[in-house]
Amino acid sequence: MPQSQQPRSRAKSILALVLVFGPALFLILISTRRCEHKFKQLDDYGLVQAPAFQVYENGTYQSKKLSDYKGDLVVISTIQTTCPKECGISLWHFNQILFQHIRKNKRKKLKQVRLISFATDEFGRPASDEQIQTIREMLEDDVEDYDPSLWIIAKGDPAKVYDIKHNNQRLYRKGKEYFGGVSYSSLMLLLDKQNHLRMVLKGDEEGMIRRMKEHLALLQKQYDKERAKNG
């Protein structure tokens, strides 16, 4: 095939994929995109407007909003009452790759990073107070130096948090192919310091969790450059 026809043929192939897989492109494009240093910054998918949720602090539940974490980089996930045996995310890798990295660097470059995991049952429904207590005790027992101020267990409806639309496509979906029948059970969201969505990745694979760590570092580097530029 002549070289002049190759780009045209490639464009036709891409168009065919769009026509066939259009309804799933939002999730696929975000979830499979690689973090490479040639990218100057991550795409901005807009403000995440989530309802209030609750966090257990000082012996009682406190009402919180994502806006309370403005100024922090936030990774949102879920955590199930069936963990650590059956989880929407790979809990061991989430702990080792993300939490331990954040914990060990909390006084340095990662001091403004938080993990927020919404507690659910095995079907993605909000966990009860008793179930959340069980999850917190599990983390205290199984996670080295667990710090609830860095890895926050939230009480609320994750379906409303993950109900994000982009180009008329919804991130939140139902189906037997998802853990617990809902797409959000296995998804991680990366929010910037203004609560804008910058990346969505599956959290049930070691490689994807490592990629989230890379994206987190890339976003942090973006802020470092902006701070250096502004003096």
C-alpha cells in the first residue's frame, strides 16, 4: 500500500472502532491511557460534584464534602465488607503500591495526598456503621501502620460519587461483568487539588494500580512546575 494511503486507512479503522464501541469509549480511553513523561499534563475531565458523605473522626461521624479536601490530591476507590478475601480492588496492591508509598512520603512530596475509600457491601450498596467498623478493624490488623487520616474510610453512596458523565457517556454502569454488578466497585478516580477528575483506572489489577501511582506523580510534578514558575 502506498505511504500516502496508510494514514487514510488508519483513520478509517479508528472511525470504525468509534462507531462500534462508541458507548464504552469514555471508560476505555481513560482506563487504558498510559502515563508517559512526554505528556506535559493529564487531561481535565471536569469537576466531580459528589454529595456529602461521612467520615469517622474523634469517636463520631463527621459530615464531609469533596470540597473539604481542596488543596489535596485525592484517589477515590471503594472497599467492601468482604475484603480482604473478595474486593472490587486488589486490596494488597492498593496498600503496598499506593498507601505505603504515600505514608512513607507524607512529610515530603506526598503530604497533600489522600485515599478515600467508600465502604460498600458485596453488591456495591453503602455499608452500615457496624460494617464500616469491621472494615476499619480489618485495615488496622492487616495494613502496616494504617493511618486513617491518609486512608479515609467514607460512609456514603458511591453510586452518586461515580455518576460522572463525559461526552454523553456515563462512568457508572450496571452489569454482571462488574464486581458486585456495578462498574464503580473496581474503579479508582484521581482528583486534582480543585476536585477535578484527571484519571480513571481499574483498581483490580496490579499494573493499573502502578499506573495510578505514576499518574499521581505526574500530576504532582505539574503542580511543582507551576509553583516554581510562580515563584
